[in-house]
Amino acid sequence: MRRLVLAGALAAGVAVAVTPAAAATTAAPVPAPAVVGAVAPIAWHACAPGTVPAGPYSCATYRVPIDHDNAALGTIDIALLKRAAAKPDQRIGSLFLNPGGPGGSGLRMPVSATGYFDQAVLDRFDTVGFDPRGVGASNPLRCFTTAEDAAEVTAGQILMPISRAEMSAALASFRDYGRFCKTNGGALLSHMSTKDVVRDLDLLRAAAGDAKLNFVGFSYGTLIGATYAAMFPKNARALVIDGNVDPALRTSDGTQYDRERAQGFEISLKGFLEKCKQAGPACAFSAGQPKQKFDEIRAALRQAPIKLPGGTLDIGQFTSVMSSVLYSPSAFSSIASQLQSVYNVLKAPAAAHALSAANFSTLLAPTKLGKFDARGDSPYLSDDSYYAVNCSDKKFRNKLDDLPALAANWERESPTFGRYQAFTDPAACPAWPVKKADVYRGPWRASTDNPVLVIGNYYDPATQYRFAQRMADELGYSRLLSVDAFGHCILGDSAGVDAATADYLIDLKVPAAGQVFDPDVQPFTTPANKG
């Protein structure tokens, strides 16, 4: 329910809740602060009518330099939304939020903060959402001037290229994409690294009047948190990072990182199929051997699409949907039923006559969520920030011409998701026009005043559990909270984790080491009979 409520609130918030951010300007930039008093404060004001629910909300934009080391490049405006603390007389400070992505809009996260924080947190903190540079309402980075150009260039980027012709078209598309970004991206294109975002965040912290940062980051947002801990350790009070990347690997070897990311999806899929078998009749796909049936469906789709009531299912759509479903355990029961229906049609095509499009509603719905490091309920807006950040941060040693062999190798070790992941960043970034972005690549050892709280699910598909273990190890001064759960990120879905997080944020109480938490609801159960 938390994910459904949050998704609805965010979807309703696609309209910008503040005055649209200004385009890049040559006005004098705000200088980077050393102390809170060195910057102008955020000028909060009433949000535009109808853009937020009734409540203690304020909106603002805040001007930051495009290049924190070169004022001549001008400035951009960062869009912010604040939900005031419910108990202002007991207010601790601001709590900045990021949903991940890169490219996830965090602007409206305070509107749905009840979905993932205990009320005690909302009593004591102003929750602050913002769109990072180049995202949404914060001077969106756009590589195209017309939708027609975007559609033409990206048409070749099919989800799962298999034939030589498909792979050639995909690689040509990524080359053209890079050319358009070089032509239209402007000065901001070269300043989209996580280091740039973190320097913005430190300005926002100071401008909000906080001597030290309180921050919760999800998925890719964990890299923001880790980078802040490394770059500004003495400016940090409490950092919570949920659904963790491996910062050292991600910033030093993007090819290997994405290879291991595909392996994480395979681990999650294996767990899903095993959980289904254990659930028996509660999982519609449990009869016989679920893994064997799934492999049969995948093998058949790799040879040819399957016609279903309501549409045609091909291997790219199937893989994309399965990667997205693994983000949200609440969808497991529905997708299990749909998988069984596909299997029935595969074995006896006449079975399709007794079915309708409703039997395949998820499998036939377009989605690309599985390529993102973001919460499953984060909206994506029309900008090109995803590749702008990843292709700045990640080092890719492979060349575009390596992709056919690389994809084949990854598919052998990760049969469902290897090829799919190969044709994301490893295909786009070698053609990206920015080659020397200013990127923070370590050291990652944190010397913050308090340990960083690192949260990881055992069966997280997008950021596998090993990444959380490595994040904790690389930061050093940290505390790992492990959760025996499926899905990508857990705050709001585990009462134990939520309580521990609240104690940490409010009282700086560090949870005991070695704990393993449970989710509120296990897959194929309901809140009434969970166990």
C-alpha cells in the first residue's frame, strides 16, 4: 500500500510545484560556502495554487554555479519543496531526500514522506525534496530540441537487441544520441557528475540554515550520500542510504559494475521463483518447476514473439517487465498469474481463447524501470540526465564495437538479464561526448561525526546485497542494516527498519550490529496472514 500511495502522489506531481526553473544564465553565481553564514538563505514562499495538498508546504528555487570552480559558466536554479516539521518547537533541522535515478525527481518527496518515515521523523524535521541539476524542474538537461528528433534517434534502442541488424541499429542510435547531446546539451552537459550534485547539496544545506546535513538517499541516491560523506565529512550529521550501489566499483569500472548489476537481477529472479514454489497454491506459477517453466518461456521468446490477447509479447518487453516487477514484491502475485497464463498459451495456443488482455496487463504494459537505480515509485521526466550522470561518473573501458561479444558473454552467465543490461550504459557511454568530467572516485573512507546508516535487502534486484556490504566496508565508519526482503529499497515497508532509522535520525542512536530485519509483508502473503 505504501508504494501505491507514494506512486500516486508522485504521478500526480508531474506538474512542477514551484515557479519553473530558469534556464542557465550568466548572472553571478552563488559562491561555495565554508560555513552556514557564507551563503544567502533559501527564500521559501507559498507554492503555486493547486500544486501541493493543503499543509505546511513551501517552495523555492536556489541558484547554484554550473561549474563550482568557474563562475564564468553562469548559474542554474535548483527547485525545492519543503514540508515543515509538525512540531516546530522540537525541530532538529532539515532532512534532504533523494529518490535515485540518476534522473529521479525528488521535488515532491515531502508530499509522500508519510509513506516511508515514522511520524516522529516528520515531527522533528523539515523534509526537503529537490530536483538535482539537470533533472525535472532544475534546468532539465535536454539533448533534443524536438520530440521528432528524439523519437527518430532513439528508435533503434530496442530493449534487447539479438540479431546482428538489431545490434548494429542500437549502436548507431547511441552514436547519434551522443552527437545530439554534444550539439544541444550546453555548458551543463560537462557538469552533471555526482560530485557536482553533492557540491550543490552542500550549498543547499548551508542555505537552509543547517550546520550539518541530514540526508536520506535511495538507490543511486546512496552514491550521493557516500560522496557527501567522503567530500564533506564534518558537514554531515545523519546520513541514511537505502538500496546501495558499490561506489568504488561504480566509479572505477562501469562495465564490471553493470555486469554485476545483471547478476543481482538474476539473484532476485531466482529468489522469486523459489519463493513461488514454497508458497504453493498462493503462487499461481508454483505448479511443477517454476524455474524450468520460466526458462521455457524465455527460450521461446528468444526465438519468436508470442501472440496473446491484447498484444504480442517479445523478449525485450518480457525482460523489461520482469526486471521492473522485481523492484516491487507487491506485484509478485499478479505477475505469477500472468506467467502461468503465458506458459499455458505456449504449451497449448488454443488456451488463449479463454483469456483476455486483462490476463496479461503487466506483461504487455511498456516499462523501462529496470535500467534505473531508483525507487520503483519514482517518476521520470523528459530530460537526458540519466546518461549525463552515469556516463560522467562511470568509467567504461569497453568500446561500442565490443558490445556484441560482451552481450553474448553476459547472457551466458546471466541468461535473463545479461544482454538487457549490456545494452544500457555500456552501449551508451562509450559514445557520450563528455570524456573528462569532474568526478569523485574516492577515497571513500568516511570520517563523519556519526556512522552512516547503510540498508540493504537480501534480494534487491537493482543494487544487490553485496553492494550494500561493500558500501559499508568502503565507508568504514558505518552500520549495515540487513533485511531479509525482496524489492528495491525498504524504508516504509519494514517497521523494524523504520523504527531504527527514526532513532538514528532523531537521537543519533546507532542500531546494534548484526541485526537482520524482516519486511512487513512477505511475497505471496497479505498483511492479514503474513508470517
